[in-house]
Amino acid sequence: MTSTPPTRLQADRADQSRARILDAAIRQFSENGLAGARTELIAEAAGVNKALLYYYFQGKDALYTAALETVAERMVAASMQVLTRDCSAGERLLCAALNHFDRIYSQPVFQNLLQQEMIRLRTVGTGTSGSPLVEKLFRPMGDKTLAVVEEGIRSRELIPVEATQVTYAALGANVFYFLSAPMMRTILGTDPFERSALEFRRRAAVEFLGLALFVDREHGAGLAAKVLADSPMPEHIQPPSHPLTSAGKVKSAERSRSRE
């Protein structure tokens, strides 16, 4: 007795169900981490029964891995578009730095999920070798960014310094701005997440890189102005959230591992 192959409509519905489960899982894992997330809440948010969730993903660990891979693939696709533009290496680096800044504040769900995974790895002491983030996100993006920097140094557009340090300078300042936001709010009495503050900081970050990393500062300043003009701050964004606000929740959940 042979089974009847699924129709195109059935296949489309299955794809849609799987996509809804993944989107719901990304949000649940972003808020609660692997240990704190509940599969019944994921299924409810996706509009499916729990049995269907396990049919597609076999378990919470497999669903968590699939969620990480989905986020990694989306972020790499967007970043690679910037890093492979038809312009000079220096301009691509400035575009990548601005894209990185915008991604942190405009996609807090994705950013929080990445942070949850890094906290989890540090908490359980497994290192990063088993995480899909390494091969699917950090390595390809890191390798490509470094290649752009090295191209800029070889062409004498960028200053002749150690290439990895340029990457830290271009991207590290963005990370620090968001991680230090609660402390700076207390010290300065202003909200780093207000739109005017974000607009000011993203502009200042790119202008600084244009002056600091280019052999010809006038050329660098001109490229910085061009990149900012070509990439205005998005009008509609999700409210930014600090990626470390759920760190305690992750640690607490890890200490009492879910039985799911």
C-alpha cells in the first residue's frame, strides 16, 4: 500500500505552520532563553497544537537550534548585502558599521536571542564550538568583514594597522553603546534609547570612523557623509531593549533546567 504524496496546498500549509512555530520560538527563546522557554507557549503563539511542534522539531533543543540557525541566516543575508556592495572597501566598512548599529536597536528580538545564547554558553561552560551561531553567523560575517578591511589597507584607503583591530573599532563601539546604556542613563540623566540620542550616536559613530580609519581624512569624511545620506535612520522600529536585562532570568532558569 503506497502513501499519497502531499498536495502543493498541503505542503504550503506545512511550510507556513513551520514558519509560524519558528517565529514564535524566536520570541520565546529571546525572552526566556532555552531553559526558561515553554513549548506550550510557543505552540499557542504559533496557533498549532504541541504535538505538531514536536512533529516538526522533535523537541525543545532541536527547536532552539533551528531558531538560532534561522536568526543567523537572516542576519548574514542582510549583512552580506552590505559587505558586497559595488563600492570601495572603506565605504563598505562604513556601511557595515552603520548597518550593525541599526540592526542592534531595530531588531531587539534577534539581538536578545543572540545574547541569550552567549550567556547560556558561558553559564553551562560548553564553549562556542557546538553553537550554530559560530559557523552560520559569526565566522562568515567575521571573515568577510576582515577581508574588506584587509582590502582597504592594501589599497591604502584605510590606515595600515592590524586588521582585526579595525573591526573592533568599527563594530565594538556599537556594542558598548547599547550594553552601557543603563549605566550612562544614570550618569548622564538622559535616555540613550531616545530617538534623538540614537540619531546622534549613529551619526557620530560613522563620522568618527571616517576621520579615524582613512588615510585621507577628507575622503573618509566625505564617504561618511555619503553613507549617512544614503542610509537614513528607519522611521518605524521596535522599541529597543537592553540585551542583558534577561541575564538573571537565564541563569536562574539554567539552575532549574526545564523537564521538557
